Amino acid sequence: MSFLFQSYQMKDLTLRNRIVMSPMCMYSADEEGHVQDWHMVHYPTRAVGGVGLVILEATAVESRGRISDHDLGIWSDDHLPGLEKLVRQIHRHGAKAGIQLAHAGRKGRLKRDKIVAPSAIAFDASYEVPEALTAEGINQVVNAFRAGARRALEVGMDVVEIHGAHGYLLNQFLSPLSNHRTDEYGGSFEGRVRMLREVIRAVREVWPEEKPLFLR
């Protein structure tokens, strides 16, 4: 307990303490993924309360990569003004700001967008059957993660976390239960981790080495 309120250094980032607000899905954006007044209360309040690092909820790098129609988005420059304002408020109250870059894959429930996955296998009977990503489609997703990290840097985020867990797209590629591909992105362990490795490399192309990069 004595260490909890001590500062913590990660690369060039210094947190005022070791309390981190983990990303949680809040489903409070508009249908275009924009920051709302609700976010401007929710996240800065955590900073006011003394949290050292506030990590925003799973934020979609593609419109088709949302979990719901009300997820935050970072797939367009239109999202930047709201995110930048939010980061400023978090910083204003002494906390650092992070963002979790995410793609739901087959776990999305969307009105307009067709969901995608490694293979055309539904998450369960209540979900839509996704389209299997082509190699070109995989490249589009990798580029979307890169663009999301670039935008995160542009709005002043201190930390980026890549969401590779909880059964979402990158996790779907890792699991032989959801990845039945026979190309270079499936089969062996090396094949199943290929996309995740490509995403990490793509993010690092635009996210500075001196800034922390997390992988969940």
C-alpha cells in the first residue's frame, strides 16, 4: 500500500501515482463515434479524484470494428476535436491520458456495418455471421490501427494500448477456435500471431519509442 501513491516512471512518462483507470466499455458516444458531454464529465472526474492514468474505453479503429453503435471512434479525423478536448481536461487535473485501440471483429452488433472476422464463424447463435477478411481486408485493419495511433498522438495521448484480448478481432486471430484460415494468417501459432505482430509494428511506426505502448 505504501507504494500505491508514489510516482511511477514508464519510459519518458511519469505518473503521479500507480492508480490506473482501466478501459471500460461505456456505450455513450453518438452513432458516429464522437465524444459526448457525458465523456467530458466521466473521465475528467476520475482525474479530479486522483487517478494517475486514465485509459479511455475501447475505441474503434474502424466503423465496422465497433462493439455497438455507440462506441467511441478514432477512425476519422472528425473524432479529433472531441478527443483532444477530453485529453486537455484529463491533463488539466493532473492525470495522464491513454486510449485503447480496438476492433470487435465478430463480436460487433451494428446496424449499418457488416462485421468481419478471421473466418466466417459467428460468435454464437445470437450474433451475425461475419465476413472472413481477405488479405487486403487484413491490411486495411492493420492500417486502421496505424492511423488510430497517429490520431492518438495528435490529440496528446500519453499511452496507447492495443486490445488483443476478450475475444475481439486480434484475439480471434490468435485462437484456433475462431481462426480456421489456411493462408499465412492461420494454421500454426506463427500464422495466427502474424496479424497481431503486424499491428504492433504498424503502431510503432507512428507511436514514438519513448512513449509507452501496452498490449492487452
